[in-house]
Amino acid sequence: MSKRDFYEILGVGRDASERDIKKAYKRLAMKFHPDRNQGDEVAAEKFKEVKEAYEVLLDPQKKAAYDQYGHAAFEQGGMGGGGFGGGAGADFGDIFGDVFGDIFGGGRRGGGGQSRAQRGSDLRYNMELTLEEAVRGISKEIEVPTLIQCDTCHGSGAKKGTSPETCGTCHGHGQVQMRQGFFAVQQTCPTCHGSGKVIKEPCNVCHGKGRKQKTKTLSVKIPAGVDTGDRIRLSGEGEAGEMGAPAGDLYVQVHVKDHHIFERDGNNLYCEVPVSFAMAALGGEVEVPTLDGRVSLKIPEETQTGRMFRMRGKGVKGVRGGGVGDLIVKLLVETPVKLSSRQKELLREFDESCGGDAANRHKPKSEGFFNGVKKFFDDLTS
């Protein structure tokens, strides 16, 4: 037996974690494995040395004894006479399962352990709401087709009075190991399909599945302020799990329908309000709709079409908290239609009265626009 320090052999410190020990062993075992160094007695001896160090340092009991007594702990039948032969029993295939399982989240199942039954699938329900419902909140009943636990076998899948038995192929592990050279690959057991159990007498109601189809009626409370894209999770209301495993969740996906007056952007609301030509020119007051009723908006004289007015606190209080948004009102000046002869005559007189040297004074945007057009064409011809 090697008398070199086991920590030195693996190249790890005395405070090394189990993961560090496994990674060190994997690296050295690949380097000195006899299959990769055929005929090299030095490499074979180093591989044996690495394996001995790994088997001791990975076993908590042996590691504690080695830390206290060194190699003497395993001489003359120390540690219960087990030596290295009957201890951890790790080989190169085992460490690949351990290390790769740690890295990718799978892990190696312990001896005699049971495979965990698979959790039920999550479900999604698309719910359409009006703007008013989304802003104020509402409770709605929905019907969801799903898989529920069989109430005859209580999810086990076995006939009443019987129970699933441990799989004879994988012995309850849910996985079998396939070897190729010095690599070991774990695969799902073909007999139990990873469950670790087999059902010899299936339930007469669910036919061994442990679940059955049913349409559930659920009451969903929609909080005030939700918007399109928000999700509400109902824990445990998804599909029932296999073999009595926990059910998945139900996610209610919110979609707010378009509104004929308002448009929502975050916590703010937008709407367009038409006003007459005379009101825009002379000023006045107009009624504006809000989600809480009508309010009066004062229009200053000489207001141009497209001007925006902000009505603070008339928007939406978001579901995630914060203050209430605003209502943004956009004024649209309407052009008169279906005019009588007299009305047309009055408009012509008005237009003529705005002509002459003072024309630009009455048309604040026209001068800038036409000057810009003239400059544009001048630049094209220059």
C-alpha cells in the first residue's frame, strides 16, 4: 500500500469538498487509466494509488480516521478489517456518473434509492378582460380541462388492494448503467421508464396511469391594475403528478381587449376628444370621459389640433404598486361638414378677413411650413 499522503496524491487540500475530490480523481484517473496507458506499469501503479486515495477521502468515516491516524488506521484490519477492498468500491465508471451528475444537476442515485415520481405539468389559461375589469379587478369562474389524481387508486395506478412493486430491472433506481470501455453511461430503465416501480395489476378506472381527465371549475381573483402579458399563478391547479406526485400549477395569462375610447400605456390612459373649430379658436370647456365618470376640461383660446392635455391621477393604479397614472387628452379640431350656403358664405368672408398683410398673424403654422417648403425646393435646384 502506498505510504504517500492521500491529499498529496490527489493534489487537494485537507479542507477539500467532496466535489473537489471527485473532480481531482476524474482528472487523474483519465490520465493514468490502464486502458489509455497499455503496458505502462508506472501509470498502472499511479492509477491504483489515485484510486486508493479517492476511496478513503470520499468516505466520511475513513477520511476522519485517516486525518487522525494516517495510514495506520487501515493496517492490520483497521476500520473493521475492510481495508480498501470493501469500502467505497468506486471505479472509473462510478466517478463519471458522480461528477457529471453534479455538474449537470442529475446526480447518481444511491444504492436502493427510489426514483422520484414526476411532478404534474403546468397549464396555461388565456383570459380576456375589458379595460374596466383589468383596472378595477374582478373574480371570474373558468373551466379548465386537466388531469386529476384518480380517486380510486389515489394516484398509485395500482388496482385497489394492491400496490406498485419495485422494478426488477433497475431495482428501484429508475436508471440502468451501460458500460463501454472505461466509460459508464446511465440510461432510463426500459422496464419502468424511470419510475423505479412496476404495476402488475393496473387500476380499473385509470388503467394504471394514476390520473384521469376532468374539467375543473375554478374561481380566479384578478387583482386591480393588471395589464396584457401579466400572469396569475394558481399553485397546484395544473395537471396531477404521476404516481401521486405533486400537481403542477395553472397560469392565467391576461389579455386586455382594445377599448373604443381609451388606450393604455403602462399606468397612463390616452384618449382623443374632438372640438369644434369655433371652440378651438375662442376657447371654452368640454366634457372628457374618465374611468370614474365625466370631468370638465378647460380649452384655452387659439388651441391647435393635436394639442395634449394631462389630467393627473385619472389613469390607472398598477398592480405592482406605485402612484396612479394620468389621463392624456389629445384635442382634434373638427372641420365643419355639410355646410349650408349661408355658412359657406360666412366662412369665405371670414377667410377674406384673415387675408392681406395680417394673414400670417392668424396662421401661426402656415408661415413656417411654407418657408420650409420653399427652402426645400431651392436646395433641390441649387
